[in-house]
Amino acid sequence: MDVKTKIYYDKDYDQLLISQKQENEKIKHNFMFDDFTISLTGSGKIVAIEVFSASEYLDEMGINSKTLENIQSAEIIIEPKRDFIFIGFMIHSNLITKEGQIRVPLATLPRDYIKA
């Protein structure tokens, strides 16, 4: 089943929200660390990522923060590794790279924290 991704950037508060939550899913847990919130369902599925001070974070990653106002699409990336799970997101914009997309890392968590 295709999951529709919702993207919202609030310029006034400099917050980026990327959500892949389906209507029948309910958020049960929010993990908050640094300037990030990762939202999980009761089964441990990551359904949303929120980045506070998003322009500052992208600048630190070497990405033009103007990209936030020109995001065409985005997706949450969850990659299980041997002992941990990589969490990040991909943003698509005509302002970045020739390919128009860039991968942004957020965190790595122990594998048993979430469902991948």
C-alpha cells in the first residue's frame, strides 16, 4: 500500500514536519531529543518526524535552508542495520543537487526500540 507523505514547514517557528501516518494509525509515543521528535504507533512504527530549528539544522548539514520553502516531496527513511536502525529523511527540491534530492540523517537507535 502506498503511503501518502504530508509535509509542512512553518517558517515563523522554523519547524519541519514529515508525516506518513495513515488515518487509521494512532501515535502512542513521541521520542524527543535535541531538536527532533520521532512519533511512533503502539506497534513501534515510525510515522512522523518533526525538526525544530530546521533551517539551522540544514545549514549545519551543508544544505541551503531556502530548500525548506521549496520542498516538492519528502519521505522518511528507516534502515535497519545489524545492531541499530538509521532514521532520517529524504527531501526533494529543485534547489539542491543535480538529482534534486538529498538524504538527511537524524539518529541511530538500538534495533529493539522500534519496528522497522
